[in-house]
Amino acid sequence: MKTRAGLKEAAKKQLKDKWVDSIIVVVVFMAIVGLISSIFGNDSNTSWIGSLIVFVVSGPLSYVLTKYFLDLARGTAKKVNWNKLAGEFKSMFTPALVLYFWVALKTFLWSLLLVVPGIIKAYGYSQSFYILVDNKKMDAKEIMAKSEKMMNGHKWELFVLQLSFFGWALLCVLTFGIGYLWLIPYMNTTFANYYDGLKK
């Protein structure tokens, strides 16, 4: 496993010449969620529909986003192929939705005990979508179990890695959120490298 500095440095190198593509991908995915919310969010009678739709598409969107940045980290992502991304969204819609549902449900149920157990479980399941990318035929419960096994002894390590972006996040707030267009690809590529390090 590379050091935090090593993971970040690798992400910067992998994003070289890919910044524009990765930012466009992030903007499109944010726009999809924002559009759904704006269509249904203005009316209190239909806002729950928007929330439901956002929940349903969040799993498949998370899968496609995870796959894109994992491919980018591995050097297999060339130019953005929107037809391919749309195909991944469609073909993996159900498995990604089921995984998203179970991760959200189990994290929520553990959070009912206390906040800390919920956070611990969230870190335990943190590698689930990366595992799904590499194991499309594996069911949700197997994926979550594998993620927990991978994260044994590594939860604090991932927390510290996430925390290391805190300063950048503050700077993004000062730019009225515009900086997140660069920070989100940077973080996602770093976390993709972290997953590949855990696999070894």
C-alpha cells in the first residue's frame, strides 16, 4: 500500500490530460441529480417522488462513477465514451441499486444503535462499489462481506486519508463550490488507487 502522499501523487499523474473529461463527468452526474430534485422539489406534494427517484438512480450512478475513476486510475480510461457509460448504467442498474439499498439500509440500522457503529459500518462497506466493478456477478451480501474483510484494520487509515482533503474542501467553499469540480475527481482517483492497494 502506498502512503497517503503516494496515493495522491499517483492520482495527480493519472489525472494529467484527463482533468477536463473527469470534470465533465462529475458535472453531468451532478446535473442529473440536480435536475431530478428541481423538477419534483418545488412542490411539497411531489418532493418525495424526487427523493425516491434520486435514491433509485444513486446506486447505478455511483457504480458508473466508480468504474470511470477506477478505469482512470488503472490507465484504461481514454476519452469519455458516453454511450459506454450509458450502457454500464443500464446493464448494471439492478445490481447497483440492490447494493446501494443494502449498504444504505444496514448502515442506517447500525446508526440506530449509536452514531459510531453506523460510521464503522459505513467504512466497512466503503469498498463495495469498487468490488462490484471487478465482480459483476457477485451478489450484494457477498460484496459487502468482502468489503468488510478488506477493511479490517484499515478503517482508521481510510478516515485519515479522507481527512487529508479537509483543507482542500475548505478552499472549495471559499470558491463558492466551484473548486469541488477539481477536488471530486482528485479524491475519487485517490480512493480508486486506495482500493487497488487494498487488493494487493
